[in-house]
Amino acid sequence: MCVFQAIAHYEQSADYYKGEESNSSANKCLLKVAAYAAQLEQYQKAIEIYEQVGANTMDNPLLKYSAKDYFFKAALCHFIVDELNAKLALEKYEEMFPAFTDSRECKLLKKLLEAHEEQNSEAYTEAVKEFDSISRLDQWLTTMLLRIKKSIQGDGEGDGDLK
């Protein structure tokens, strides 16, 4: 089954779950759609889903800690498209969800934005290494972070290594 079919099936499943008012299961399906969409460079679709699920979970006492991950992923998708969009999104997420400001994910985003602004690939890599030493990066995050790193001018390393 190709990724496009998987997206369609997850979207359909999410609709079914919503119809049954099983929001948790619907969100799980939507998050799969967002991850696949981002891998296929459909960033706007991924952003909308991550923001929607983040907003839905931030007020739930049991799920609010997951909201920071969804806002983090949405901001990374913004960052790949445009640095200014990422800055604006980060401000919006901090305003919507103040707990996001103190998260490691938010602090990483700020360091990455600063390194990108300065076109400093070493500082970018160092920030990622520091984050990874505490919270291991999964394949999806590694892929997105590498896509952002490639946009830093003068990144002549070419080895695609973040660690």
C-alpha cells in the first residue's frame, strides 16, 4: 500500500471515529496523516492537523503534555517552508499554550531559529545534539531537522549528519 492510500485510509478512519465520538482514536489517525503528509512535503496539511490536535489536547489534563509535541512538529513544518512563518507560529503557540514556552522543544526551536538566522550550521547541529542527548530523535524528527538544516547557506558538509 502506498503512502497516499495510507493517508486516505487514516483520514477515513478518523472520520469514522469522530462519528462515534471517539476523539482519542480519531486524533491518533489524524496524527498518522500529519506525519505522512509532512514526509510527502505536504506541510500545510500537516501543520493544520498538528495545530488542531494540539489545541484539542492542551485543555485536557491527561493529554496536555502531548500538546507540546504537536506544536513542536507543526513549528518544524512551518520552519521548513519559511523561517518567518516558524517564528510567528512559535509566538502563537506560546500564547495559546503558555506551558510550551518552558518546554525543551520550544527552547530547541528558538536555538534552531537563531542558528538559521545566523546561517550557522555548527550551532544548529550542536543544538540538535544537545536535545538528542536527553530525548532521542525519531526518524521523522531527524528527517524534518535535516530538511531545515539543508536550507542553511554554506552548509557544505553534505553528509546529512546531525549528530
